[in-house]
Amino acid sequence: MVVGVGILVATGLCATNASKGAEQKPRSASPVSDDVTAPARALGAAFAAVARTVRPSVVSVSSERMLKLRSQEMPFPFGDDFFRRFFGGDSDQRAPQPREFKIPQRGMGTGIVIERAGFVLTNYHVVRDVDEIKVILPDQRSFAARTVGTDPRSDIAVIQLKGQFPSDLATAQLGDSDACEVGDPVLAVGAPFGLAQTVTAGIISARGRSNVGIADFEDFLQTDAAINPGNSGGPLVNMRGEVIGLNTAIATSVGQYSGVGFSIPSNMIKAELPLLIKGKTIKRGMLGVVVQNLTPDLAKKFHVPAPAEGAEPHGVLVSQVSSGSAAEKAGIRAGDVILSYQGKAMENMGQFRNLVAETAPGSKVEIEVLRDGKKLTVSAIVGELPSGPIASAPGEGSGAVAGFGFTVEPLTPALAKKLGYEHEHGVLVAQVEEGGLAALAGLRPNDLIVEVDRQKVNNVAELESALAKAGDQEGMLLLVKREGASLYVVLRKG
């Protein structure tokens, strides 16, 4: 396929009504004074200096894997008689047989040289499940490489050059990502669409982005510096030439740059590098709780002090505590609001989960919680997070719950087994009316309602009675089970 690029050229021709005898003398624009352009030229000089500093340590990472495909036997369209008439013999013997063949699949990303021993930092998804890796240096020399250490949960990988590579490789310096602020100018370097050593400029647009859906553990820096396919694994650089992020993904509906890019912060990388370079597995801490963000309604229900006007309430709400977990042993309960972890105030569930994960298993930590309006501090010995998916907040008959826009049904043994609610009690949500109060509260079909205003409900009658008694204008607090996790929702009346 040939892609055409159109360029509009200004010819300089124009129409005029000036008389033939009048001569038009060309006017030249006066140069803009140095005083006016000095700030822009200074910024440009700074960008150029930073680019010169970091580009020698930025490499292209080419990968290849072989896809095994199997051809399918194709029947002759006119039948066996037609085949015999024209070709003779047995059509079954002449029919093509299925065969296996291989097709190479190639990818391109970016990497950052972090040690002269040939260690290169990149994204895990750049080198995932590949058969061959090749690193291309800025001077176009290429070297085979091998994967040394990976962490799929944070999308970080370390590879190493093989063979006789240069001993004077330029290396990048990792900076302090916690020191950057929203609005700071940054540069991104990489190989978008295979165009190596491309530099783009922007700012830090946001910090602490989580729940993006890229990795299990997310604490991204967001930037508007142009990032496109091929930039993955390249550096996000501050104006001191330090790498403060590893460019990882973009938010886009068109498959390319839309002004929203995400980078793994350098401080998260620095915590993992010593183990990844040695090829060791990253071990993460676990408390054994499911948490959710506080909404203003939930904050009122759990007596969380009101924040400043316009601000979100601080803290994360514990909706479930695993049996035998570090949290249970420490005395943490469902309904506790975690205010701080190791002295650091909690702002959202992503921040809390990352902090716990970064804690070495076996460490003793101090956790401040709010319970029934009172603050208390508990000590916990952090456990180890196992591999696998992570749970997150996500005479009776059926009938509608009057005025709330949802129907319920009893939790039968068959339904409990089908939906994973064995050994649970409660009432099952059957249907949720679109746009109704239950839908607005966040209830979904197959949710299991186990509590109303901290009181257990075991059947439909108890649920209806509890909802009828509740007169709180701020709504009723429901504890529900969903897909193996627990969460709180506030159901309002009217």
C-alpha cells in the first residue's frame, strides 16, 4: 500500500488592482528583537542540551517471534466425480493435506542503557514471548540480546546485549520521579513507527494515574509529549537530563498520539532494578484486604471528617478482610477507613495498593484507621502476594424492591454454586432497572447483598424490612459481594 502525503506550497502570487505604472517595492519583515525572543531561544537551547545528553543512551529494540499456523484441508468444490473425470484416480489421494508453516511476527520498541555491562531497561510487553531480540545503538550497530529479568505486573523488563558490544556504552541516569510536579517540561525519546532517536516535548500533565488497565500496579506519570507505537520502553526526561519515567502506553481511540501518554515513574523502577538485573523474581507485600475509594456519601456513612470544599475525602475504605491474612491478624475490619500507611496519608486505592506491594514481605508497618469515628493505629506484619489475579472492588420468593428499581431473589444452593457464593448469606440481585436508584448506586445483576446499614440480611423478607425501616436521607449503606470481592454502596431513597 502506498501512502500519499500532500503538501500545500505557497506560491507567493496574489491579485492586485494597482496601476501598471506604480512600482511595488518588496517589503521585508523586521527581525524580532532579541529581548522578545530570548526566553524562547533559551528554552530551545535547554531542550537541545537535554536531548544531546540523553539520546546516546536510547536504543531501538527489535523483536521477532515465529507464529505456527496450520493450513486447512479444502474440499474440491464440484465433488469427487468431477475431480475423477478430469484428473483421474482417487480424489482423496490427490486432495491437499493439512500442513504446518511458520510466519515471523516482528515488533519494534525502545530501550534505555542503564549499565555499561550491556543492561537495557524496557517494557515487558516489548519483549514478551519473543524468540529473538536485537538492540540497535544510535550509531546503527546492532547486537543480539537476551531477557534477564521481567516483572509483568508493572510492565518492566531488563535485557542484556550479547557478544562483543562496546565497553563505552552511554548510560542514562535515573532521577527522582517524586520531585517532578504537574506542569514541569519534559522530553520523550524513542522510535515511534520505527523512526529511531525521535525527540518530542511536553509537560507533566498529571501524577499518580492508576486504574488505567495497563498493569496490575499503576502509578503513572501522565504527559502530553507525543508518544506513539514504538515509543514503548523509551525515557521521559526532565530538564536536568534525568530519566523520570519509562514511556509505556497512550490513551487513544485512533491507535496513535492523542495527547495522553503514560510513563512508569523512575522511583518504582529503581525499587525493582537490583532484583531484575540479577534475574530474580519481584516479591510484593500483601495485607489481605479489598479496598475501595471513598465517595462523599460513603465518607458520611463512615464518619470521615469533611475535607476542604471541593476536595475528595481522604482515606480508603476496607470492604473485605481475608481470613487468616496479615490484616485480620492486625485487627483490621471491614468498614475501617485506612487514613495512613507508614505515616503517608492515603488518597486513593491505587496509591494504597502500590505502597503495600512495595513493602518487603515480613516487614512490620503502622496503619492508622478510622473506626466508628475514632482513630486508632494498628501494627501489621506484611505477608507475601502470591502470583495470580488480584481481587479489587469491583416462605420467600423473588420480587421487586419497591421504589428502588431492582428485583431480588433468594440465594439457592444452585445459584450459590453457579455464581461462586458458596458458604455466603444474603439476597441476590436479579435485575436492575436502567436509570433507577439501584443503578445509580452501582448495583448490578448477580450482586449479593449481605448487609444493610451494618446489619446482616439473610433473606428477601429481612432485606425488605431493613430497607423499609431505613429513614436516613443520606441513604442506606449496603455491603455487597461481587466476583469474589466485597464493596460498599450507598442506596438513596426517592
